[in-house]
Amino acid sequence: MKKLIKKAFPDAFFLIRRHKKLFGRFPSITNPRTFNEKIIYRMQHPLPSFSLMADKYKVRDLVESKIGPNYLIPILWHGNTFTIDAYESLPNEFVIKSNHASGTNLIVKDKSLHSFNSILKKTNEWLAMDYDKVNFEKHYKYIDKKLIVEELLKDDGGNIPSDYKVHVFRDREGNVRKFIQVDYDRFDEGGFGHRRNLFDSSWMKINAELAHDNNSFDEPKPGCLDEMLRLSEDLSMGMGYIRCDWYIINNRLFFGEITLTHGAGTEVFSPDIVDYEWGSYWDLKSDLVV
């Protein structure tokens, strides 16, 4: 029945209904004002370049052309189907992910705990997923599905590094504003330890929450912050908004991915005014073909 309803009604119906449930108000679709309303607008009006930027494999060429190859995480294998030969060729630690969706990744810290068949089953499930239909993010439809295996990044203590996600905005006057989102323990089992802090471009902590509780630990200012912000702005050229993700190992930056529709327009700010503030920094007409 659910599938029949989805087929009978346009995506906008469900996006409006979901937004009302999450935010307590109906979104403005024709004249979006808030950050999340503009995410919804972009989901429904993608440019051809969006698929390239969201493709976790092809975006590497874009990154290399704009900022060079030194920021890319080394790839150990890629292909359309996971094979026993690929499995046997991989080291004891690695990360395997799909290029066409969010949340489709597996961190392998000990290969002996992950059989070939278990990884094959999981990756086949990823490849069978039409991710554009999950949250109605249309630009994912045009990504050729692929699997990627990357080196596992770890800090000196053997821990998975925190995520640094730089939100880059351009307003109609061409002013650029940047905010940094730091995610902690995102890959904990069950996700119950996931915390998140927000900072401005001078590394002042913002008194707000975005979908997750704040971390009581105040992350020290990264030594490579200025470089991270500069590179994020370089990668955002021609766009009114992008989120550029990074990892830091021994003060060295590694590019993660580019996200164009953060949280699929579902992540609630507290206080709510921040949703309007971030929306005011984003001029939708600044999106060009990259």
C-alpha cells in the first residue's frame, strides 16, 4: 500500500508532510527561506552537475583538478561487484562503501571478523538500492553504482578520526560564509554515542544543536583550519551551498565527500532561528554548472 501511495502522489507531497511533522510548520516550496527548505528545493530541482559532485568515486577527479591529488584517501580497489579476488587482495583493515548513497559504508578493522560472503551480501544490498527514492534526492538517480575500498584512516591512538564538515554558503552579493560541523563517535555501534558541535570560521563554538546533542568536549582548533576553509571554498566555486567533508590525521587533511542536500532537509536546529539564519546566507541562484 505504501508503494502505491508513493507512486500516486508526487514527491513534494511527502516532503511537505515530512517537514510539517519534523519542524511543526509547512515548508515554503516556491519561495524557500530556511536552510532546510532550500535543501528540499534543491532535491527537487537538481542540476546535471549535482550527480557528479555527489558521486563518491567521480568527485575525486573534480577534487584533483581543483586542489590537487594529495588530499585524496588512497583507493585500494573499486568495481561494480565485490569479488573473492578483491576480498583476498585487501589488507586486514579497510573501508568499503558505495558511491551512490549515504550511510552505505563498512569499516573493517579486522578482516578475519568479516567473511567474504557477509561483505558480498551487504554490498549487494547497497547496489540494489535506488537511493534517489529513499529521501527523494533526485540527483542520486543518475550516478552509476560502484563500490570503493579505501585505506582506513586512524589517528596515533588507533581511533577513527572525527569528521569535519564545512558548510559553505554564498549569498546574492557573493559573500561567502563558512561553518564547521564536527561529528564525534559517528561510527559507534548503534550510533548512540554520536555527538555534534558547530563552530564559526574563527572556531568560536556556536550555541546551537543540529539533529544531535552537543559534545561537552570542546574540540581544539585544528592547526590546518585555514587550509580546510580555503580548500572548501575552492571546491564550492559556482555553488550557492555545499558541505565539504574532511578528516585530519597528524595535521594533514584528507577529503571525504561533497554533500549537496545535507540531511535530506530533515535535520532540526535548536534554536530554530538558526535554520532561518543559514537559509539567509544561501542564494539558490548562485548554483551554476560546475
